[in-house]
Amino acid sequence: MIVRLRWLLPCLFAITVALPHFCFSQANPAQANPAQGLSNGSSDSGGNRIFESVFKELTQMIPGKIQPGSQLDASLKEVAKLFSNRKLKEAQNALEELESADSSMPPTKLLLAAMAYAVGDSNSGKRLLEAAAISNGDYPDVYFSFARLALGQNRITDADALADKALLAIQSSDGVFTSEQIDHFKRRYYDAKYQVAKGRGKMDDAKAAVAQLAAIAPQEPQTLVARAEVAFEANEMDNALGFLREAEQQQTGNSFRPAEVTLASWLQSKGKIAEAGDFLKRAASERKGDAQIQFALAQWLINQEDFPATLSAIKALEEIKGDTNASRELRGKVAFAQGAYAIAENHFKRLASDNPSNFDYANLYALSLAHSPAKEKQDLAVNLARQVAQARSSSVSAVSSLAYVLMKTDQLDAAKAILGKVAKQPNLNAEVTFILCYMLSETGQAEQAKPILEKIIESKGLFLFRTEAKKLLKMSLQSSGGLPSPNR
């Protein structure tokens, strides 16, 4: 749905609004790892998540099965611990010792690159991967790692070519690699081919690649998830769920989502929102003690703006995990969306205080404070919003939030200067568009705002400003005697 608005502020420019995307609300609720945010905000829990991600990445890069309790298992856990604690040189030294003691170990630079990507440090990951390509260009996993990056950037043809280059390195190795290494490379190859076929929509080729994966590593979580995806595409839901549950059983910790949450996310990716919700509701009823499922349900419910049910789901989550970042954020968003700004302020104040480096929490706290009549809270709102906008100067959402706070604190000219630039950006979402409409109303151009408000009020998903947008539209209609907009 595309809406165009022409607005003089003071010059003429156009706004294009793409309504299905929202800046302050959660993304697709089941696609993010539901384990995130389920801690109480302590650094220990965050460190555990990083450790799990790093250790999982290491184990996927090592040929052969790593036996729990083995010396290799202990060594890799120590490396993951060192890396997670930012002891990078010590982690590198430990890997180099493992590589020198065991010729079947992957190159150290490649493993360092994998760990960097696992913690979201793509710059270091890219640098280390390039270094691995220079020093270990004959090691097939180097090309598989580049193929994985290409797939993440939707460069499917490049990924396909890189996988074939890795295969050529395997075929021309002349007995250099052990049978265990060969099986590992085959798994990586067919996994890449599966992802390529899936990306191209060639499900017959995808099924063939998955069949090869199942023959090589039938109980590997990646294989089981791939088989589940193939079953899902064939509308075989029971089989898909069965494979996902098998994959879930192979994992430890919170690094793997519950099967039901994964399947719900796939349903949503197909636009089957109601089916995903029904599925999560059943799962939450059957697995009452699973915090990740309760969290995923709460996220789905808040995105439908079913606030009473959302609060019930949050309560169920809190009965399992207690008061967490996730539950506080959800409660704060419910309060803000319903216009209970003082309650939202309390939730976001605690989140911002407990998580000082989280700009999203600071932004939500500023937006809530802006509604307070107290001068000191308004000043704090402006200061917080400025800090967020400076830290995220390229974010339309962040700078628009600052403009909103400035308007709420009677600094209209400063807000105008910001929004004059924002309005030139393409594909603005519902919340940013509301802020622009609010500016129109504040500058005597409410008539121009009406058709845009009518559209964003009808938008789907969580729209934090919907209550305020309705009030603003009502005021606009009252000022025009209830007459419809001329273009309707």
C-alpha cells in the first residue's frame, strides 16, 4: 500500500509511505530468537548467549562428531570462553595449538572469522576470512564460508559458484583430507546446494540436495531443519514439525528455537498470520513451561494489538522466567500503544537504566517522557532523544523520534528542520509517517494530514501511535465539520 503526500515545509517535497513496515515495533515475532531478552538484563546471561553462539559455530566448523566431555570438547569450550570474554589473542593461541597438534583441524584464521561472524562482528569476520583465503586457499571450508556470506546477501549465483569451487578443491586434494574431513565437506557442499536451490525456488533440486545431506549426516540439526523446510513447502506440517522437534532435541541451551516457534515463523513468512497465531496458542497451551514459546506468543499477540491477551501471555512468561527485559519491554509497549504513557515511562525507565547501551530502550523512554507535563522530564526526553539520534544519525526512526519529542516539548522550529529532511526519504513506515502528520497538524495543515492518517490507522501490525493517530484524525474531522477529504 503506497500513499503520497505533498507538503510545503517551506518547499514542496513528496513522502512515500510503505505501510507494512514499522520502526518501533518488533519484527516478525517468531523470526527472532525467542531466547533473546528473556534474561534479567545481567551481563552474565548476555555472556552465556555469546558463548553459546561462538561454541555452536566452532562445533559446526570442526570435521567429525565432537564427543561431550572429550578433550576436544573441553578445548573448544575454552576457546569459546576466551573469545566471548574478548581475550582474542589467547583464543587465537589456543586454536593455533590445536591446529599444530591435529592436522585435521580447520585453519585458525578461518575459525576466528567464524567466531567473529557469530558475535556479529562482520568487519573482523570479513578481514579474517580474506586472510584465510590467502593463507589457506586450498581448504574447501574457506569457499563454503564465502558461499554462506553470499547467500546471506542474496547473491545466489555467487554462492553456487563458490560451492562448486570448494568441490573442485576437494576433488583435486589427492588424498590430503581424511574420510572424516571429506564427509564434513560433503555436508557443507550439499547444504550450500540446498540453500541455492531453495533461493531459486527449485524445490526438486532442493529435495535432491537434502536427500544427499540425509545420507551423509542424518541426525545433524541442519539436515533435520532442511528436511523440515522441504516438508513444509510440500504442506506436510506433521512431518515438518517432527523433523524440527528432532533437531531441537539435538541442541542444548537456548541457541535453538522450539520447533513450534520455527514453524510459526515459516507460516508468517507465507503470509499465514492467523494460522501462525493458532499454532503458537496451541503450543503455548501444550508446553506451558517453555518460556520461548510463551514469549513468541506474546510477540505475535502484541503485533495483532490484542492487548488483553498479550498481557495474559506476558504473565505466563513471567511465571516461568520472572521479571525480564522481554516482559518489561512488552508491557511498556502495550502501555504506550494504549496511551498509558506514565506506565510506559516506568517500564522503559528501568529498561534504559539496566541496559545503558541499548538505544532502543532509551528511545522508547524518551518518547514516553515527552508526554509528561513535568519540565524536568521533558528536558530529559529531549536529551535522551538527542543522544539516540546522534548515535544513530543514519536512522530515520531515531531522528524522527527526536522531532516528535521536540514537538511535544514546544520546539516546533527545531522539529521542522529535522522532518524536512526525513520527508524526502523513501518507504517511510507508519510511525514515522504519523510523526510527519503530527507536524502537519501542528503547522495548520491538518487537512493534508487527514488522508494519510486514515491510511496508517488501517495499517496492520503493531503501530505504537495508533491511539494518538485516531485522536489526531478525530480533531482534524471536527475542525472540518466532519466532511471527507476532497480526494476520497
